[in-house]
Amino acid sequence: MVDLSFLEKFTKGNPSKMRRYIAIYLNTAPDSFEKMKQNITDKAWTDLAINAHSLKPQAEFLGISELKELLIEIENGVKSEQLEGIETLFTKAKSIHDESEVFLQDYMDNG
């Protein structure tokens, strides 16, 4: 689910740099998901696309490719006004984030 090989290559295997990038994700992603959840409740589709878009690079950077793909689907669904499955996509994305968060927190705690 999480493949840190890109991050490891990018940081040249420097553990403190890797931890810093992981910490950024762990500190910002939960808020992004809360905003996206509220966007869906409010039917604020443009804001939903913006929030999904802003989280995409972080997911890619940390090697959470399945999350990145779902965020792209959410963004594209909004752009093409195909809103029917957006909530399901969000639920899947949130679930992947939750699992990834556990993995990343364990990495932070235990290296």
C-alpha cells in the first residue's frame, strides 16, 4: 500500500529527511480529508476537486499510488460532472489513507 522507495531515493536515504516529509503528510492529510468530507456534504464540488488535487502530490511522493489514483478519479469526476460515485470514491480514498497513516506512523515510531 505504501512504497517509500521514491521518497528514499529523493532524500538519498536520509532518515531525518524522510521523517520530515512523512510528518508533513501525517499533519496535513487528515485535515484535507475532513475538508473533502465537508465539501461532499455541502456539495461544494469545485472545492472538493481542489482539495483532492492538493493531496495528490503528497500521496505520490509517499508511494501511496492507490490513493493518488482515487484522488485523480475524484478530481476528474467533478470536472466531468460525473458526481454519482464521488462519495464512494472518497470513502475508498479515506480508507486507504487510514491504513497508510497507520503504516507511516509506525515508520515514524520505529524507523
